[in-house]
Amino acid sequence: MASATIKATIGGSTASLLVIYPHADNISNAELRAELLVIKEWFIAFNTDKHDVKDKKPSSTKSHPASVMLTTRDLHVSDTSPHERVHITGRVSTAAAWALDPKENNCCVHIYAKNNKLSDGYESWLLKSTQKSKLGSPSIVEKVAAALRNDRGTLGEGHLA
């Protein structure tokens, strides 16, 4: 379990994305950095309203602009869609939705890396679902809290430079 922050210049202002890994055990800083670099490019695309692979706009969701991403799976083959290419799965929240009790996210995204390799960088994304999800179960609340206690810092600084 871990968390980290991504900062990016979007529309002339600095924006931040808190990325939370509640299910990742023993993720190294190098692995985290590689994934965060791909997520950063998605974050810029999402918050500048760039369409996904099916021409859906982020502004069509209640998760725009993104401030928090709960990464439910790192780069993987889908269990439910085995013919879909490997991707990172994230549940996305605005700052307002994350401030609620219980916390909410309002869309699920799949983020694709070039050649299915994090080292090759970001390629595109898919808006998988716009279904609202609340983080109300004690188990997930504790996992998120543990991930936040294991804050690895900001991409581009310290261990994530």
C-alpha cells in the first residue's frame, strides 16, 4: 500500500493528483515512479478534456477535473475482459467528492501504456464506467488510510525523481 502525488501544469496552473494504491503490496519506488509517469500524462489529458479511445470526454463525467485516483490495479490483463489490452485501472474523484464522508469516486478509467510497457510511456485511455462508488466498507477505508500513511512523496522529487 502506498500513495504519491503528481503535479502538472494544466492550463497555465499547477494541478495535483493524489494517487492511492490500497492493494499494492511491496511496490518499489522504481515501479511506482514508472507507473506514475504514465498516470501523469493521462492526468494532463483527462484534465484538459482530451477524449478517450471511444471519443468520450472527461467533462461528461462527475469526476472532472480529477484530483484523486484510487488505483485499484496496476498494469495488468483484465480478469473480466481478457481481450482488452493491459492497462492500469483507476477510480477517479474530484476534490469535492473525495472530501465527502464516505468518500466517492464517479468514474473508472483504464490507462494504456505504449506497447503495453510502462517504460514506453502513456498512449491512451478508456472511460470504463461512470458509475458512482462510495468508499464505505471498513476494509477499504483502512487500506486507503494505510496507503496514505505510506506516502512516497511527489513524482520528480526525492525517491521518485
